Amino acid sequence: MKTIKLLVVDDEENIRILFKEELEEEGYQIELASNGLEAIKKIKESNFDLIILDIKMPGMDGIQALNAIKNVNKDQPVILCSAYGEFKQDFSSWVSDGYVVKSADTRELKQTIKNILHIT
């Protein structure tokens, strides 16, 4: 089976570490970025099966990063992940492939990844 490569983008180090550990346990290869600009650089250098993107970040926020990512690759699957549920109603977030409210319980995130990547 092909290794699935994910990019986790979040300005909070503890979230990056939590998601990395949880998703590596599922067998995914994980790369990390601490902000939108770092994510764009990594996306231009490498291919990812899916990107998990925080919304509230300093500098380039997740919505701006999402637009930049889609400009690089319009078919790039992206899950927006935020502690703030209200962004789900924001039209600019609708271009994402999924939306997960950030939590220490990563079951919803893992299921959303499987749904988007069609993993059974």
C-alpha cells in the first residue's frame, strides 16, 4: 500500500505534535508547518495527499493559505481545522474539502481524512 503523506499546518506546537503522533499511529507520513507561508513553500517543494490547515494563525491565516494552496493545485485536498466552529458558515471556507473543529479527540479528524481519501 502506498504511503499517504499529510501536511499539518498549525501555529500551536502542541497541536502539531498531537496530530503528528496520532496520525503517524494510523500509518500516515506527516510533515509539519507552523504557518501559512511555510506551508506554501512545502507544497511547492513536495506533493501531499492531504493538508490539514488551521484557520487562526498569525500572518497568513488559514483562509488566505487555502486560497494560495488552491492557486498552486486546485485539486489539492484540504481539511480546515479550527477551534472556532463559526468558520464553517464562512463562504471562503467552503472551497475546502472538509472542516473539523479542533479537539484533543482526533477521531473526527481521522474519519474525515479517511472519507476524503476514500480509505476504508
